[in-house]
Amino acid sequence: MIYVNNVPNFEWILWHTGNSDESTSGCLILGQTQESNLVKKDGWVGSSVSAYKFVYPRVRDAILSGTKVTVKYVDFDDNGDNEYIAVSGREPVVSTSPMDKKEAKQKTQVYDFSAVPVFYGPFMYKRPMQKHKNIKLWQKKVGISSDGWFGRGTEAKVKEVQKKLGLGETGLLDEETWKLTFAIKEEQ
């Protein structure tokens, strides 16, 4: 996912897929079509996955090449009495990449999810134990015995990986843990 830096009064803004406000807590969801929240109560973003697959490699490659990347957020549905006004006045929020500032201390982490295998989970420790090719693939990726069974050892490793990734330590091999395990990560 693309992590947006330097947005006044906000942290952890990501670009990701989704269709409605249930898909985000303030992050930007990408889409090729949309239905205004003035027309439909919560709005709707369509063709999100294909839009993300189109935009992500272009932005990722620009960031990795050292190109200045600037994002301008504009709320086209702004009617003057919503949170957008309280956050930034009538001007759009502008976020710039750390490449703008030589003194930027925070490293940008860029994740490439383009080669992440298809996920058929979630998987968890329970009786009877679950066995699946996805479990075996994940076990191999994280360097533990890869028998495909989700036992206590796999659950412990999931928690360890989740802690390392800054996720909640649930022991559940969910889609977020899966994607971050297989993503190619680079720091800028």
C-alpha cells in the first residue's frame, strides 16, 4: 500500500481498495467509478481493485526513482458543512513526498503487493486443525516447518510476524498479515 506522509494533523493514511466508508477509516480508496455521497448516503467507489493495480505501480516507481510525488486531495462533494471544512478549510489537503525535504527523517516504506499469492483464508488454530496449501506456502515464506497444518507453532509464528509488522497479535492468519508477509518492502 502507499503510505502518505506529511499530511497536517493526520498519520497512517494509506491508499487501498474498497467500495464505501466501511472500507476505510479515512484512508484514500481508489476507484474508476464513483457515486457521490450527496446522491447515495455513504457514496460508492467502483472498480477499486483495477484502479489500484493501475495507479500503484506508477506511483511506486516514481517514489523509488526519487521523483517528487505530490498528492492533492479534493472533496468534490464538499457542500460547506462537513468534516472536510474542519480539517483543512476550503483548500484541499496537499501531501508531498519526503523527497521534497532533504531533512526528512522519516523513511517511507513502499510495499509492492503485485506478486502476492491469492489468499483463501483466514486460517486459525482450532480443532480439527486446518490444512491448506496457503498455510503451507505461508509457513515456507516465514521459515518454519511447512506441512500445511495450522497448529500451535504456526499460531505462535503468526503472532510473532504480526508483532514485527505492527499489527494486532491475534494469531489469525488473515488477509492483512498474508499480504504484508508476501509484499516486497523497500524503504526510501
